[in-house]
Amino acid sequence: MTRQIKVSAVSYLNSAPFVYGLQQWVMQGDIDLSLDYPAECARKLQSGEVDLGLIPVAVIPDISNYQILSDYCIGAEGPVRSVVLLSNSPLDKIDQIYLDYQSRTSAMLAKVLAQKLWKIRVNWLPLLPKHPANAFEKGDGIVVIGDKVFDYENRFKYSYDLATEWRQLTSLPFVFAAWTANKQLPNDFIKGFNNALTQGIESIPLAVNFFAPKNISGFEAERYLKENISYRLTDQKREALRLFWTFGREIKPG
């Protein structure tokens, strides 16, 4: 190829197998790989700074000429563990929910669930890095995503796994992020890219060692990646994706 393809991948543990596989490919000079939080992946793709990214699915319809290129995604067939609503109050006693600024998908999913499943009306506020876990009072809920969940999950009385709640609403799995391009890429690149992702998915123990998570043990990290994260972008996940976009257009503001 005449130039490297610029790729933005998510820096969370759930994408460690992808990153591991792609890092092996980087050595062959085919891609220029950067690691970012989800919203930054989306920004880079929308601005044209990268050609391909692991993009929060809520953003995908806003990308001009988007192409979902890979057979892989960040998804969940059951509890995902790392996308949760945490609170010291039950759902019907929550007055306001703080939304993680790093992902529009989790924010939209929480709003869909609030309106269509939980039937609650709340104030929506931004969850900023300066908010410590002990700063929240009864009546507050917080949506937390990614590796921060491992630090937060045992500090609250109530935890609602958003992938589990979505399945209760729809009987479908959920897709949190998908490999999306802003242009047509060469077929030989797409084939090599998917082969690199496959190598990573088949090497989860090596990926965990490579990622070296600090707030979860290696054993627990492997179990999380194998039991909570579902990587294949199946037909059911594509159906769930279309339904999520439909719900996203329907939800009322606020």
C-alpha cells in the first residue's frame, strides 16, 4: 500500500485482544495505531485524523460515508460488567443520573432504558473526572464505563448492568463499539485487519499480559474478556444495533 492506514483503538481492557493483535501487525508497517478513550476515537474519525476506529455505536450514524468493516465488535450477550448504572438508591428513588463523558453510547443507552424499561424521569448531568466515588448522595445515580468500573463497582449499594437491562427490554445482545471507517478501504487491508483481530481474540492470555491491568487480577481480567465481552458482530448484534439507533431517535430530550 502507498501509505499506512491510521487506526484509533480504545485503550480499555475490553479491547486488549484487538490491540494485541494489531500491535503484531504494526510491526509489518501496515497501520499507524493510536490508543484513545471512546469519544476521542469518534472525534478522530469524524475529523478525518484517522481512517478507521473502534467507534461508540451511538456516533456511527453521524459519520459521513461510514463503513462498518470488521466481523468483530465490543459487545455483550449477557452482563457486560463494565457499563453500569451505580447508585445507593433503587431505580424508583433516583432523581438525577451522571453520565460518563467518555462515551455517547452508554449515555444514550441509559436514556433509552430510563424511558422504555425503567419508566423514570431524571435530571441528566455530566460525570466529570473530578467527581470522586464518595461524592454522590442518595438519589444520585452514575453511569460508569470501562476500567473505572472495577474501582467503583463495590462502593455502591445498587448496580444495574446496562447490557443485562437492554436484553430485558429487547431480548437481544448489545453492541457498544464497532470498527468503522470514514471511506472505502482496500480489500486486502480489510482482510489483513480482520486476521489481526482474529489473532488477538485467540490470544487472550497473551493480550492480558501485554495490557497488564492494574485494578484487576490477570485471572479476573481473562474471565472478564472471555465471559462478559462478546466479540463477534453477529446478525443478532446487527439487529440490536439497528434497533438501538431507532430507539435513540425516538427518546425524548432530557
